[in-house]
Amino acid sequence: MLKVKALGANGKEQSHSVQVHGLATTFKWPLTFEAQSVILDSHYLILRWTLEYRLLATALASFPRVQVNAETNPVEKVEKERIDRIAHAPSLT
């Protein structure tokens, strides 16, 4: 279940639970007010593999290998490899 919250003027809010099926789920939700914003899963209970998370994972992918090989690699080489991986991560723009 995905928790959804609609926020309106003057502190109005209404919550709803949606059963999610597959990559995309369409639903209708009649509100008693005009929504100004909608918050999906505010407590991050469902994994969202967004571009930002993929970029972070790519940038951090070298750390386990660097930590394992730290005894055989000079510090400068390890740091250069880390910086290179971050520099070559896909851009957000």
C-alpha cells in the first residue's frame, strides 16, 4: 500500500491508501477541497530508484573495492580513483 496525502489551503489535508500494481498505477481520489500539493509515501516505505539515488550509487560503487584494496594501494591512488568515479557519474541535467 502506498500512502498518499493531499494538502490544501488553510491546513486542510486528506490521506488515502493506494494498492500499487506494477510500474504504474492509476487511481482516482475525490477530495473535499482543492489540493495545492500531493505527497507520496512521505516516510519512504517504498523503494524509489530515482535518478538521484542511481547517481549516488554509481559514485559510491568504488568504495567497497577501495576499502578492500587499501592495504595494497597508496592513499593518493585510492583518492584519485574515488574522485574520478564521482567526476564521471552521469549528470542530473
